[in-house]
Amino acid sequence: MAGNWEQEKREVTFVQPVINRIEKTLDKERDIRFDILKTIGLVCIIIAHVRPENNILFDIRLFDVPLMVITSGTLYYYSANNKKISFLNYLQKRLPRLIVPVWLFLTFFFISAYLIFLLLVKPYPFSYSRIIETFLLLKGIGYVWIIRVFILVAIFANPLLNLYKLCKSENRFLALLFFIYLGYERLFIEIKHLNLPSTIITQLIDDYLFYLIPYGCLFGLGIVLPKLRFKNILFISGFFLGIFLLLATFYYRSLGHFISIQDFKYPARIYFVSYGIFMSLFAFSGVDLICCKYNLSNNNHVLLRGIVFVSSSSLWIYLWHIFFVYYWQTLVVYLPKFASHFMIAFSVITLGAIAVTYLQKEIISRIITKTRCGQNHSNLLSMLLK
């Protein structure tokens, strides 16, 4: 969902990745570690939306969005580090590749919902204001707030990379990000204490500024991640684990019970962010170790090809999972009782989203390669399909 940054890195057309996928070969230029990490993040997000009966599993997977943002930062670094990229040209290419597929999907979602609820003889559940909020990537039907996060970090990706180059040191850049984040925490507390009335300004601060700064810092961490030594990763991971444990202990002693990390997610606060950084770096270290031990970069196993497909198609898989989640939860009352079991729901939703995405790409790739209309509009189709 963070985007196929490697495709931008190699500056190839849409047709070539399609050919690679049809031939069932892995691109040796890919860093398979981040395909695995993106897949882990996406699976964790789907777990959250399916809502497992086990609250422990729900809390453990709460590093999903930080992991996706950190991974996005790394992939952006790979694609842009040795290039002179115009800020405006980058936005002209990147933002439509995020926004247009989402709007296309939402149009289909709301129209199909009208038809489905008409067949069920039920009132249409979405008001005009809720539909507009969804297209603006605000609250709406939920689920789409993460797209707003990726749009915000995409806007500031180039300035962050330039800031990193200006610092001329990973340590100085990370220290600067840490102090920026501390400033955000202080600003958040001060504004909340003021209890300002709801205005356009306060809404912009709540919905944009308070999402940009923490996730921008995570994106910045991703930019330097490939250049960090293991001991640095271990130090950063341990440092944020310490912060998380101190806060968990403080909240437990103050309130007498464990406070869920989820309560500090909207917008992201230090309790949530520290856990997200620790778990993301732990996941990265584990994946890195496995990839080195089993030489996965040169392995053409079918499972790895599947992971690459999920990673490179993460945006559309995420969008289609919204469709399956919503209607599974809506129609589960008409299904046998066992259908409400978490593993059944998770399997149907995940595999359904992947299958529909695969069929969609197969159909459009055939249109591109076998029809004149598809060839004439290949760039547009590429943008829509991601």
C-alpha cells in the first residue's frame, strides 16, 4: 500500500512488471526484505479490521501502520537517493497514483452498496456527508485514514530526504527527528489543554498536522534504516522499548489497569509510536536474519513470488479488503454460525482481496497487451491499477 517504489526506481513501464509476474520470476533488483515487511504490515492491518476475539493478538499487531510507513521511507530512499528529483514532478506522479485508485474504488463501493442494500430491501446506510468525508479521507466509513497518512508523507518525502542529506549523518538526522517528535508531543499537549473550539484551523491541525509529524518522523527513520548498523538498530529498538515499558508501567500504576496502545493511535502518541518503532525494528531484524540465512534474495520459491505480488499490489489489496470486511460483517447474520469465527472471516477476506486484485491485474494487463485501446491508455491504466 505504501506504493511500488521499486518500480519508480527502475523507471520501467507498467507492461514490464506484468510480464515479470506472468513469467513467474522474481526481479533480482528487489530487496525482498521489504516485500516481506510490507506483507506483514498489510496482514496485521487486516487482522485488526476483522477483529480477533483475542485482545492480546489485537494489541500485538498494533505496529502495523508504523511498519508500513517506515518501510515506505526505506523504499523511497532506494528510489530517490541517487537522483535529482523535482519536488513538483514527484508530486505530480505520486499523488495521483495514491488518490485516483482510492477514489475509483470508493465510487464502485458506494454504487455497489446502493444496489446490494436495494436487493436486501434495506435502507441505504451512507449519508451524503459520510460519503464526502470518505472521499476526503477523513472519518467517513473508516479504513481510508491511512491513505491520508501516506499522502502526507509523500508530500514531505523529498524535503525529508534533503534534510537527511543536509545532516550528513544518520545519527544527527535521527536526533533531529527525535527532537521534532518531542516538539510535536509538547504542541499536542498544549493545544489540547487550551480546549479550543472546533474551527477549520483546529480541524486542519487535528487531521493533518498531528498525523504528518509523527508519521513523517517514522518515514524519516525508514530513510536511514538501510544504512544503520546492527548495533545502532539494537540501540534504537532498546531505547524505544524502554520508553514503552516505562509508560506502560506508569499508566498501570496510575490507573490500576493496562492501557491499550490503541487508545494512543488517533493521532499517534509516544506510547503507540515507541511500541511501533520497537516492533518494526524487531521485525526488520528478524526478516533480515532469515533472508541472509536462507539467501531468499536469490530464491524463486512460489511463496516468495506470492509475497512480491502482495507487496507490489498492497494498495489494491487493501482497498478490496475494505469491500470484503464491510459485507462480511453486514451479511454474516445470514451465514452459518461458524462463519463468524475469526480464522474463517480472516481467510475469506484476505484471500478474497488478493484474488480479486490478481484477476483485476490479469484482465487489465491483457487489455494493455492485446488491444489498441489498452496500449493507447496504458499509462492511465497503470496509474489506476498501481
